[in-house]
Amino acid sequence: MLLHKSATPPAGDYIHHLKYDGFRCLLHVGSGGKTKLYTRQQNDCTLNFPEFAGVGLPAGTILDGEMVALGDDGKPIFEDVMNRLKSRRGQHRQPVHFAAFDLLMLGGKSIMHEPLETRLAALLELLAEPTELLSAVQSAEDGEGLFEAVKRLGLEGIVSKKKGSRYTLDHRSPDWIKVKNYQYAVVSIAGIRKSEFAWLLQNTDGSYAGICELVPPKERAAFYQVAQQLIRSEDKHWLYLDPRIQCQVKFQCYTKGGLLRTPSFVEFIFPKSA
């Protein structure tokens, strides 16, 4: 079940919950209580998270959720959970947590055809007692209020789901909508990557801000013409520019190193005329 995008929470008969900043994951408890974990791309990542071997759920259970690594402030840290995903056989033991937001199978029987409210009620009953490894995501009726709280706390966003909706595999349903809490920054363009397109970004204080790969073709072409006059030096991979031209970008959050995570171009910033 994949998500549509929206800039604001939808009105009407929806249930809303936090969008955790981690990676989508399916947790399957098979016969004998053996647990398997799969990414959204259906890659088996069980060996990366050996602590889930005995989560104590009934055989024939499948949960859909988000694998996250929580910081000391309780906020998810994307880099930490990805380090766990990339580690071999759980060598990197950053604690992680599975935040379940849907129940697909119970007792070996699929309940994907059941309405959303029925599945959520069964999920809350199944995970009535949260553990360090596993909990059920809490829902809210007030999408706007939840999104305002997300913006205030600097969290990733929310997911809004149509009441009565069924769960469909490998389908981007309009019944499920994600609303991301983007942040915005004004940066200077300090370089152009020669091979695969990217801009080198610089903060207004001159420090490195990250790399922007998400720029529409029209703006890429327009900037490239001007950039020829701003080249200061180059190496094998980059053309380095006089960082005179600024733009606004939107991004998901700051990384632990203070860089912009997945910035995308919004608009050029031109000096105001006197």
C-alpha cells in the first residue's frame, strides 16, 4: 500500500497518524514464532535486526510499519536506522524500534479486506502493551491539529488514511495520503557536478550545505548558461563557481552533521532592487 502526496491534511473522514522518519518494513511471524523482516522493496533484512527473532507475537501475524532509531529526545534519526540496515548481521547495534501502523494478517488469516478501523482496533489489541522493540502507532481524528504539532516539534510529517479503506498490495491508493513537513533555506550555488547532475550548495556563512540533485530541467539549463561566467576552478568531478547566485530549497531535515537532507530546488532568489 503506497501513498499519495499532499501539501496539507485532507478534510473529511480520515484517520491521521505520525509519519516516522525511518524505512518502511513488513514484520512477518511464521510457524514456530520465527520472525522475518522485509523492506518495501521486498528485500529480506532479518539478519540486520537479530533482536526481533523472538518478539512474542502469534504465528501467522504480518505487521506493516516503520523501522526507526530514536534519539535521546525521542525523535527518529534517519541516519542511525539506515546504518543498521546497511550493517551486516546486526554488527552495528544502534537500538531500533518497529512502529506498527497496520495489521495485514492475524492467526494466519488475511484481514486486508477489512475496513481500516477494524484492522487498527485489532492492531491496538494485539500490541496493547508496547515494548522497547515494538508498539502500535496512535491515531488522531484532527489532522490539522496533528500536523501543526508536527511542525512545532520538527517531525517528518503525517499520514492520513480514508476511513473504511482496505489494504491493497503494491498499489498507490488515493485513500492514503502523506503530508510532509518540509523545511526551507536560502543557499548559494557553489558548484556543478560534471557527471551525474548536482549542484554544490553553500550556506550564507560560506559553510558547506550539501548537494542538490532535484532541479527541474528548465532551471538547470537557465543556470548553466549563467554559470559559465562564474567558474573559478575545476577538478575531475566539479566545476567550482563564484557563489553569487542564491536559491531557495526545501529539505526534509538537517543531518547529524548539519547538512540539508535531500534538498530540492524551489526558486531562484534575486536581489531586491533599490
